[in-house]
Amino acid sequence: MRYLNFDLEAFQPKQTEAADHFSVRVASSPVGEQRIAEAEKVRLPLSVRQGIGALQRRQLSLAEMIDLGEKLGEALFPPRVRSFLTTSLNLLGDDEGLRIRLRPDTYGLAELPWEYVYLPLSSVPTKSRGPEGFLALNRRVSLVRYESQEGALVPIDAGVSPLRLVALLASPDDPSYEKLDLARERKSIEQALADLPVIHPDFYLDATVDTLLGALVRPAHIFHFAGHGEFKGDMGDRYGSQEGVGAVILVDDHGHAEPFSAQKLAINLTGRSVRLAVLTACEVGQRDAANAWAGVVTALTHAGIPAVVGMQFRIRDTNALAFSRAFYRALAAGQPIDAAVADGRFAIFNRGDEDERDWGVPVLYLRAEDGVLFPQERKPGAFGPPASQQSFIRSIGRQPGAVDKRTLREVINRAFSTGDLDILCSDIQENLRQNGIELQVNLDVVGGDNKPLQVLNLIEYLDRRGYLAYLEKAVREARPGII
């Protein structure tokens, strides 16, 4: 399945006595986008916070989860945004899905459990509502957290085989932590990959800090941690008021618990070729509203790992096992990361009762543009820019792929001011018009509240439409010899 991107921005939160308010807009989609001025103002009553607390404690029935999901859905998909979503879904081909990339501008908005968004089917009576309205249980919809960062992503080279999976398993002998069946976790991963030589797993039991270092002596493409995680902090009355520190729990030389902070784990994984991190520990998806490095998942995202899967609430051991088995089976079969997460969710959903909420616990943070983490070797001539862009490329006298998006982004961030970006957009739009292409190109359309984000959005906006060469031409003309 190929997923098309649907970028959804949530920004400008404001708090009142009765509710939290913020704005939402479609930054890009298969059917267009909304200007900043067209963003819709929405509200979340403070009672939603209480519902999230009950969800976390497993105190909600299916009907109550649906009620909570509808409130989240009304906020994230107000009427005009929902119209974009419906139209985009209706345009999908048989082998296409829609990747909804949530781009919140504050940690407070990011920490909400959007995986439980529920959009009711109009033809279903209220009293007959079932789980089919949860977006996360629709395999053609992928709901991911997408955070644009200035740091470089881990390079993704095609044709690497076999991929090395480093699996650290740790269940300390400590009364404060439940004993986990990590032998079953290992068996699940081994069974999922048994007939798929593209991924080679290396397992490290009773993992210590020294074990982590030893496992990373050789490059690792996938990092998996199974065990306990923790997030120590205080939950305030408002969204974004939670502050604390996240960690994974390793074992010390005596088998006792040894918390290993999110920041330390991120630093250790940096520069190790890791493209995917999977954390089937509890609470590793939580984050500090004031410090992105405190939450384990976001710490790894900020370290440049293209995809990170973590758990935002406590998850039952048996459900974590079911998720891992289905997830790796789909990933090894060549499915996009989105589809692999969806299969993991269904593995939990299919085995639980109707009030089970663990299918919504996994959170996917994705920075890879197309969700393809492990591309295959490209055959000469098999891929390339659209025909319209190939013609334009020939007209400016260069070969396709001479300048990649990462280099282009770095050059623009370094050599152009925000005012220069406005002029650059005007030049691109005029060049497009001269070639018979009517497309709005300006900073309001591409969105972003700072220059690095605007540059990233501009590159993605033009690349999705096959017009990236026009941006490169404008940069070359504005700064001769810079690339």
C-alpha cells in the first residue's frame, strides 16, 4: 500500500477557565490546503482531561471511549478540515492509503492521545456505534506524529541486506516492577522473521548499560527494547502542564532495576545507522511538556531516527507480544511502517474484548517523508521525477537527483532570510506560470511558524507536485554557485 500525506497543523493554544482552545488547518493534502487565515478555531472542554485519565487507568467502556474519541475528533477535524479528509479518502485508489501527519506546535497538543480519534459514520444510529469509527482501526488511514526538526535524519541507503535488528530485553528482579515474559517476546520476533532473511535479529537478555554498548559495536538498523519504561512527573489541570523525565529500565550487575534516561539512550543510538526504534515498554510514549528530551520516543525522534514506535500508556504484556509479532511480520514482508503498525493494532484488537483500549496505545513518530524506511536497490531508469519535471530539468542543464532535498534545505536555511523566502516563492510561482502551471506558492500556503519549518514545508509542497526543480532553479539564480 502507498500512503499519500495529509498534513494537519494544530497551533496557537489558548486556555480559558472552561476549555482549551487552539487552531487547526490542513497544511497539505491530495486535494489542496488551507491558508493560515482559513484555520478553524476549536475547543476542548477540560472534562476531556478527566476522560483521558480514566482511559489511562482502563476505566472506560467502549461507549465511553467512543464519546472521548468523538470529542477529540471534533477538535482535530472541524467541519472544513473534515471535508478535506472525506474528499481525500474518496479519491484514494485500491492500493492507496492516507497518512495523516499531525504537526502540533506545542508539546501540550502533542501529548493528547489522538490515536483514539473517533469519526462517526453518519448512517449508524448513535446507540449502535461500534469501533469502526476509530481512525486508528482503519487500515487505509495512518495517524502519525510528524515533527519537523532542523537536525539531519539518519541516512537511508538502498539495498542494505540483511538488516540487523538489535533487541534488548530487560525484566529486573525488583518488586517495584512486574515480571515480564520476555522469552515469549523473543520467540514472537523469531517466529515472525523465521522465513524472512531480510532481517537478522540479535537478542540481548538481561540487558545492562554495558550490554547496550556491546550490542551497538556493529551498525544496527532496527533497535527494539522490550521491558519496562517509566515517566516520572506531575500531571496538571491543563494540556501541556505535565513535566517529568522518561527512561527505559535496564538491569544492573545484580539484576536489579537501573533506569536509563531518554537523553542517554538517544545519545547512545545516534550515529549507529538506526532507522527504526521500537519500544514495547510501558509509558515510553509519554513526554515532558517542557522538554522533548524527557520523553523516550521524542528523544529518539530528535536524535534523527526516521521512525520510532512507543507506548503512550501501560500495555498488557500479552498485547505487547501480539503487537510485536504482527508488526515485524508485516515489516519484513515489505509493508510500509504505517501498515506494519496497523497490523500490530489489529493483532491487539482481534484478541481483546470490546472494552480493550491497548490497540490505541502504540504511537508512531515518523520523520521519513514517504514512510519507506528500508528502500530496495533502484534499477537504472526504474524511478525518477515526473515527465514534466524531467523536461524542465533538461532545460536547466542538470541531471535528475544532482541535488537532494536535504542539501537544498541546508543551503536555503543558511543563505536565505525569511524575506528572501518570500521573493524566492514569487520567482517560483512566476516561473511555473510561464510554463503553463497555475500553482500558488507563498509562505501562507506552505505554512510554518519559523524559517526552518517554512523551508521544509516549501520543499515538500513542491516535491509532492513534481516541481522541486523549479525551487532549485530559483535558488541557483538567486545565489549563483551556491549549489
